Amino acid sequence: MSEPALAPRNALGGVIIVWAAALIAAVAIGIFVPDEWRVTWLLLGFGGAVLLSFVLQLWYGQTKGFIFRIAVSTTGALLLLGVVSAAFALAALVPA
């Protein structure tokens, strides 16, 4: 006798969590890290976003669309980190 399948978790939630974590990490790195170390820390932040994306999508437990969800999560995190780092770079050009 088989049991009915439970309603699956929302996969979009995992993607949004990764994006939010990348945004928070990018802003924190931009504020607290010196200019000469910023690129290194942004790369580490992106690596953390990729790992977080895998953890959340594996926790989701649904194989259908796994690669797509990972791609959307990491691409969005990369774009957010790039936009925030570009904003901090432009802000550094403005004379104080």
C-alpha cells in the first residue's frame, strides 16, 4: 500500500535565500573589507553562495529541475555580487 505524496517544499524559497545571502555578504564585504582585499572576499562570498545553493537544493529533495534551480541560484548570486561590487567601485571613484 502506497502513501500519498506530501506537498513538495517551495523550490523558489531556496533560490531567494541564496540571493539574499549573496546580497548581505556583498554589502558586508563592501563595508567591512579594505579595498585591496575586496575581490578576494567577493570570490569567497560567491563560493559560499554556490555551496549554500547546493545545500538548499539537496535539502529540497526534488530531482526534477535540480540543475535549473542551481543555475538560477548561482547566476543570480553572481549578478548580485557583481552589481554591488560595481557600485562600491564607483563610490570609490567619487572624491571625498
